[in-house]
Amino acid sequence: MSKKFGMMKKIYESILIMGIMALLNSCSPGKKITAEQIDSNYPIILVKAKNVENKISTVRIPLVFEISKHTLKEIKLLIPTGYVYKNQYYQRSNWTSTGRSYHVEKGILKENLPTPPEIKLQKKEFVFYTSHRPHYTKGDELYTFFQPYLNRMEKERKDTLQISTINELKNGHRDIIENFLEGDTILIKIFQNRDIDAYTYPVEVK
């Protein structure tokens, strides 16, 4: 009786695995992963210029993606992530990399180095910090926006400062955050065995 039960269990498990694979393949033919940008609740980081007085050199904006795979085979995220800056404040004609990237474990950010993180069947959050280097001059909208933060950094003797989230900026400075992100593209690269695949996604203001 137990031997028969064991055989039936193996048959059911095989049918279940085949069903899952068929469902995954039907959802996204030809694509190994699904990546969807979601709302970011992480702070934007301002970096003060080292050789120029009273100026922000870099704005690190956290973009959050939920990523899952469509196969039972092992797939890992390839670091660094590619990025094209085509926004109003900072433009580069070629692909470059984002800044640091993280995956989320139990609500805590874990950097994706030195070991590339594995992509699972279940959706998992990945956070990619950009490295925007805006061009601005005294008196324009970015100068006015940055000035209170620069004053605070000077007072607290800080080189970096965490400020609002993307959604918080949308409520008070919508034009600023839209000008930083609209037109940009992110390139998410993965590898499976020796194969490398890359997928591009237009960056959303979220």
C-alpha cells in the first residue's frame, strides 16, 4: 500500500511540475524573466561636489523593480546594471552603469556584490540607485531646489544627505523629479549557465 502511494505521489509531483512549466512558458514566450517597476519608498541621496564649493555633484535615485523568472533553471542578475541618461538635467549618448544595486531580504537592503543574487520564481524586489550628474547654474530651478539641502549639509558637515522619496517629491516638486527621470532607460542583464540576456525598460517616475 505504501509503495503504491509513493508511486502515485511521484506521478502527481511530475504532473504538477509539468503544469507549472507550461503555465510559465505560456505567460512570457521567449522571455526568461518578468521585471516591473513599482513605487519606490527609499530615499533619494544627494552627494556634495568635492572640488566645487556649494554644489551637488550627484543625485542617486532609487528605482525599484519586482523581478521573477519563468523557468526552474537557475538565473542570476548580472552586475552592474546598464543605464542610459536622456533626461533634461543629464544626458549621455552611450550606455553606462547605474550606481549601487540591492536586493531586499526581510525588509533590509542587501548589496548585490560580491555574489550576484539569484532570481526566483516568486517576485523579489531589486533596488537600483542611479548616478545622475545634473548640469545647473546659479539661479535656475535646480540651484534653488538644492540650496536648502546644501545649507544643511554644510551645517551638519556632511558630504551626502538622504532626502525625500520619489513619490514625496512628486507631491511638492513634480517637475524636478520628472525632469530627472523621463527619457531614461534601464538595462537589466541576467545570466543562465553561459548565456547572457538583456532587457531594456523605460524608466517611470514612481
